[in-house]
Amino acid sequence: MPGWPLYRLWRQAAFEAHKSREWVERSGQKGALTTSHTAPPLDHRAFRELVENDYGLYAQVFLDDDQRDTAVSDTFDILWLCWNDALASPDTRSFAWNVLRATVMTRTLHLDGRPELGGAAFDTVALQSLTTETDRLDQIAESLQLFKAMSRLPDHQLDVMVLRRLCGIAPEHASALLGVPLATVRSDERHAVHFLQSVICPPPETEGNAE
């Protein structure tokens, strides 16, 4: 097992447990971990170059900037530790995405067991295009309603909607990131949109239903 990514993950966990920098440095020196910097495998580095920016876009929907960067960095360290398993899996891209998702979700605020997307309401393309404060407030309210409904989607549909509608990623590219067929991406998006429309804009009741 490579020591450098293990040390980095241990160090990050120590800081998150509110250990002082002095304690971390002292414990790192005394521990048995190999702390000398080493480079990950070439194919790991190539994979990281391909997907890191998109992983950051996904994480940004749920986390602030610092948490986003830490979650993405931890994702690649974890992948480094189990890279042989990733390569031996049916699809390395799907394996890696599951690691990313798990890492992001452990840092994401949850309400009733579902992830919070509310912070993304303040960084949408629609919001940035508005000029008046009234329009911006209306858009925020609309976005918050949408994100609350999105959080109720099944995990795979939520990921597709985040990539497609919030990150602006094309279906073909989303398919490659998730490691699933393009038809699956299109089906998940279609079902998700149908659900959101039923929640946010339910069909009006007919007189027979009203009675």
C-alpha cells in the first residue's frame, strides 16, 4: 500500500479532528507511515487530468470552495490506495465516480437523509444573468424550490441532473464520467425531469378529482 496518499489522508483527518499543526507534524514524524513524497502511477495521473475539473464542478454543487478542493483531493488519494481494484473493476470510471460521490457526500449537509443543494442556488447561470434585486430574489426562491425537490431524487438520477442541469455537461460527457451507457443517462434525466415537474408544477385538479 503506497504510504504517501495514506499519510495525506491521515493528516487531513487529523486537522478535521481539530488537532494542532504541531501535533500533526510531531505525530507524523514519530509514526510508522512513510511520509516521503512519491508519485502515483502514470495511468492514475492521466485519469486525474481527464476528470479532475469535472469532479470539482460536481463537488461545488454541494460544498464550499475549501471543502470542494479537499473532497476532490481525497478522492484521488483514495483511488491511489485502491488503484489496482479500480483497474480490475468492470469500469474504472464508475468505480472512481462512486469514490468521488461517497467522499463528497460525507462532507455534505443532509436533511432527512437527503443532501442539501441550497448553496448552489446562489451560483446558477440564471441568477448571474439577472440585473434587478427583485428578479434575483425571485430566482433564488425558484432555485431553492427546485434544489429541494432534486434532493429527493434517487442517487443516480440526482447525479445526472447535477451534471447535466447545474454543471452544463453534455450527455455524452456525463456518460463517460459516470461510467454508464448514454441511454442510461438520457433515461435517468427524463425520469428526473418528469418527477420534478410533477412536484413543482403538478397538473391542475379536474372537477371530478376536486369532488
